[in-house]
Amino acid sequence: MALRRFEHGLGVSVMLPAAHLEPGVVVAYSSPVPGILDVARIPHGTSEPARRLAAAPARGFSSQTVEDIGPWKRAKLLVNVGNAVEALCGSPGAPRAGSSTWQSVARGTRTVETDYLNGEIVLLGRLHGADVAANALVARLMNELAADGGRPGRLSEDAILAQLPA
């Protein structure tokens, strides 16, 4: 979107395993750094502003410049498409509080990032003729759960799979 208005911009891939379940409290789940901020000039390459941003990470974050932020962002998208399933079916029982989507539902925000995760996969699949029924279903169910103010774990995996077209 930025490239519609500007010749160049900065892209950042943010990896931040943390929990935010109440105002003013954030718990980081990574060590020795709380997160990773990789930076590139968009549409590609590095630049002096990208190097300056990467050189000044806040509170001990790891940061570097990369030539192309696209592969980093795509990898993160593929990891995060499972967030909605975790929120729909419940936390996997790990000590971490759950994905960002799970946390949004647990806090009762009534909005989730699913349209930008599973919805992006649905958009790309539809543009390229791929079957995206599972991601479309998960996106719909997740938006319904959030809009209703539901709690994480409303559905079982079997209940979701039963709704997929044959």
C-alpha cells in the first residue's frame, strides 16, 4: 500500500513471541532477546534509513537489514495461518498464553487479524485458482467467534473438519 504513494518505504518483519492479556502487562517468551525486527527497503534492497532502523532496536531486540523482506514476511504468514485454528479449538496446553489471535479472543476484543492471515491465503488462492476452502472456513468461523465475543476453544477440530465441503 505504501508503494502506491511513495517510491520507497521500509518493510519490517516482526517476530515477537509474547502475551498481552491485560492492559499494561506484556510477557515475552523468548530469550536472550525479546524479539526480532528484520528490516529492508521496499520494494527491495537496503538503504541508509533501513540500516539506521535496524541498528537501533528497542530494549535489546535483535535486528538486521535484509535485501528482500518478502520471504521473511511470507514465512511468518505461513506460520501464523494456524493462529485461528488454535483460537477456535483452544490453547495447545503450552505454558505460553497462545497466539496473538487467541489472545485477542481471550481479551474479548471482538476483532482479530484472521482476515490478514487466513484471508490473505484465501485471496491468493482465489487469484491463482487454488482450493482455499479450509482457510475460507477457518476465517469465517474465527470472525464469527470474535464478533460474538466467544471464548477460545469453542469448537473441536472434528467440528471444523465436518464443515468442509466434500
